[in-house]
Amino acid sequence: MNLGIFIIGALTFIIAFSFFKFSAFRKTKNEQSSWPKLLSVFVVDYLVLVLGVLASGILFVSIFNIAHG
């Protein structure tokens, strides 16, 4: 049960972060970007995504466990 709740928390973060990135991409798609800049953005986004998924999953499981004793 805890794994399912963790996955729901992780998916919630991934969906919210994807909407944010899609919006940011639409605003900057006409600008010229260099590969090093894109790589640094990818690394930062990846770290935010991994930490956010873990934090959201842990938060959802913690709230579930507190609510159900």
C-alpha cells in the first residue's frame, strides 16, 4: 500500500513539473540555445525532478501513515 501511495506522490510531482517545463519551453522556443547551456539546464532539471519525486512520495506516504495510525 505504501508503494502505491509513494508512486501517486511521485506522479503528482512529475505531472506538475512537466506542465511547468512545457510552459517555460513555449516561452523560450524562439531563442537560440547552445548545447552547454541546454546540458546544464537538463542536469538541473533532472536533479529537481529526482529530489521532487522522492520528497513528494515520502510526503504522501508520511501523511497516509499519520492519517491511518
